[in-house]
Amino acid sequence: QVRLVESGGGLVQAGGSLRLSCAASGDFFNINRMDWYRQAPGDKREFVARIAADGSTDYADAVLGRFTISRDLAENRVNLQMDGLKPEDTAVYYCTMDITTFTHRRDYWGQGTQVTVSS
């Protein structure tokens, strides 16, 4: 069984920084893509950042230049460094990974971690 666990959320003042981390565990043999999404109260879940299997990255316009996604393949981990945080970044942040197990390939999601940015 594959499990994703996030950490690193919290409360920070506007202009501050936070670093989120998400690690995958369980029985699988390949992680194809790692993404971060977020969902603010009353809003739809939205894409934040992606790191593809080849290491290329992509960001939502709202976070470009402020957030940096990275990975540690040895630890099956994806990180999101968030700098210059704004109140509108307040949301629950979710990691998701496209994982291939021995029987199938699908997206797995973490439980989410709360990020709150005060003005």
C-alpha cells in the first residue's frame, strides 16, 4: 500500500517563508511525477507546482518566482520552498505523486497540510 505524508505547514506572517515536504512510502517501483496543489476555503483545488520525471519543473503563475519545487529521489520525497508568502497563499496544501506499483499506475494524494499567512 502506498502512502504520502506531508509536513511543514504552519502559521507565518506575510513576507515569510515555509518549507513543505512530502514523502512516499510503501510498495512501488517508480514515481513518475510529483505535484503540489492547494485548496482555500470555498475554492476549488488548484495546481501549484510540478516536477516531472525528467526533473523539469512547472509553476502556477500565482507562485512563479516565489515558490521552488525540488525532490530527493533517494528518499522518495518532494519539497516546496515557499518564500515571499502572501495572505492569498493561505490554503491546505496537498502533494500528489504519479506512482507505478507492481500492479497498476495511478495518482496518490497526501492528507494535506495547512498553511496560514497573516497580513
